[in-house]
Amino acid sequence: MIDIEKLSAQYREELLGNVVPFWLNRSQDRECGGYFTCLTREGDVFDTDKFVWLQCRQVWWFAYIYNKIEKRQEWLDCAVQGAEFLRRYGHDGSLNWYFSLTREGKPLICPYNIFSYTFAAMAFGQLSLATGNEEYADIARKTYDLILQRFDNPKSVWNKEVSGGRSLKGFGLPMIMCNLTLEIEHLIDSEALSSTVEICLNEIFNVFWRPELGIIVENVNRDGTLSDSFEGRLLNPGHAIEAMWFVMDLGSRFGHPEWISNAVEIAIRMYDIGWDSKYGGIYYFIDRCGYPPQQLEWDQKLWWVHLETLICMLKGYALTGSKECLERFEQVHDYSWSHFKDPEYPEWYGYLNRQGEVLLPLKGGKWKGCFHVPRALYQCWKTLEKLER
């Protein structure tokens, strides 16, 4: 049986003593605003481009811990300076959020990526709670409305599909909307909240979850049928598992234990499909038919996959008492702390090869920023605290 008190302290100390100071002290661009995310193992900057959804995630994180842990001025200041950079440079003037910017804020890549929007809404929504700033709240609300308008065509005018060809829809947007809608619940009316949750849960449970196969697929045809293509056969176990703790949170918030039990069942299933029985860790991608995936990184072990699994399995255990969740939490806890945590320098590695060896020693880059590691440490710490009580 796990030592809950000891584990709780372990997650808390790693978060507040290691990871938060790393991003607070190493990533802020005090000359141009915003954050550097391309950081070496030691925390030195190796590229100055700014990726909007990572900028947004860091604003969200520091506003979140200001709201949830302690009213530290340095945390709020960190969030506000990043938000002001994004307010000035992160969008085209109509809240269409760019994908990337130069260090100074000049746009580099157009607003094709809907996840720049979702994390902008999260960031400004959380910061509006911390500051009471109505302009931040308005940015969050308007961005959320734009996401809903693009729900059926997330890439909008930047969609490169040929009309009449293969048209797929992805799991990522309904998944992230489950989390985003709760994040900005204070800014949207109850009818819109209920409607969005209903739509997203229907997509997750009745479209992307395929009970006949026992899997969540990443992409389906527009009519909800399976596609026999690289994209249509793609499984992303970490994505599916992360979505299940979002569903658990919704079930807890709205009093639907059946959502929680379904999420636990699906999470365990996807974990077992994704676990590498030879070397340990969870595969990044799998082809549902067993064919070679098109992604050459399919067998790599990524930080976020394992950290989101930690959250999901621990929440599943806390909410249902599932021994299967507890066993998997212990397994992925042991793997994550022994492979991703850097024993010499702050923050965690992001990319391992299949054997669990460090593939890239960076602590941040184009995709890895101040988000999955601290959020997982916080979520596990707080879930363990509840278990202590």
C-alpha cells in the first residue's frame, strides 16, 4: 500500500522547490515580455521564438497557483507580464491567436491552430479571477465564443483539406473543451456550459470511444464512422487517458458518478493497450490494426503522456477506490520519477527513447513548456491530500 502522506509531500516539494522556481527564474523575458520556452537541461535559452499556446499555458499556470496555493506577488506579476505580451502581440486584433511569434512579438505562423485559442481562453479566464480585470475576462469570453464557432472546422480558412476528399474530425477539441469549460465556468452562462459539456461528452463516449474495439481513436470520418487510413487508425493512449481525468472532473462537478466509472474503465483499457511490457512506459502512438504507424516517434516515451496518466489513475482511485487504478498509478509513478526527473538540474526531461534513455536533454522547447509537469505535480499533491483526509 502506498504511503499517502509521504507521496503527498514528495509531489508538493518537487513542485514548489524545484519546478515552479525553474520557470519563474529561467523563462521570463524581462526585456520583451512573455516567456522563453526553449531551455537547455541547465535552463539556458537556446531559441527565442515564442509559441502562443505555451505562452498562454504559462500565464494560466502562474495565475492558477496564485489563486489556488498562495497569493504570492511574484507569481501574479509573472502571469500578468505574459498576458500583457499576448494581449499586444498574440492575436491579429480580432482575437485570432497566432501559433508563433518572434521574441519581440512579430507573428511568424498564422492562427490555424485552435489550441492557441483554447489556452488563451484558459489563461485570460484564470487571470481574470486573480486580478478582477474585466478586459481579461472579456478576452476569455470572446475567445471561447470563437472556439465554439470553429468547432466543426477548427482550422477555419487555414484548412488545407481538398473539398470532397477525406474529411476527418479529431478527438483533441472535444477533449480539451471538457477541461476549458470548467476552467472558465465563472465567465459563461449555465445554459452554454451544459450544452457544451453535453456535446463534448457525446463526442467522447459515442463517437471516439469504440466499445466494439475497446479503444478511443484519434480521428474519425465526419459522419462518425471509422476511417481506414493512417490518421483513422491512430491511437494516442496518453491523449485518451488525459481526457478521462477531465471527464472525472466533470462527473464530480455535476454529480454524475456514471461518467466517472465510464472514464475509469476507459482509462484502464487505454493504459493497458499503451503500456510497453518489454521496456516499461507508455507508447506515444499506436496503429489500431497493428500496422507500422506513420509517426517515426511512435515508440518514444514522452513526459506529458506519463504525467497525465499519473493524474488520471490517482483521481480514479480517489473517486472510486479502484485497485486497478492504484496499481497503474504506482507503476507509472515509479517509471516517471526514475526516468523523467533530472537528478542534477531542475525540471524534468521530456523525451526518452523506447528503452527509457534520455533522447533530448532539453527542459523546454516548441511543445514542452510550463504546463504538464507542474500541473501534474499539483493535481497529484492535492488528490493525495484528499486521500490523507
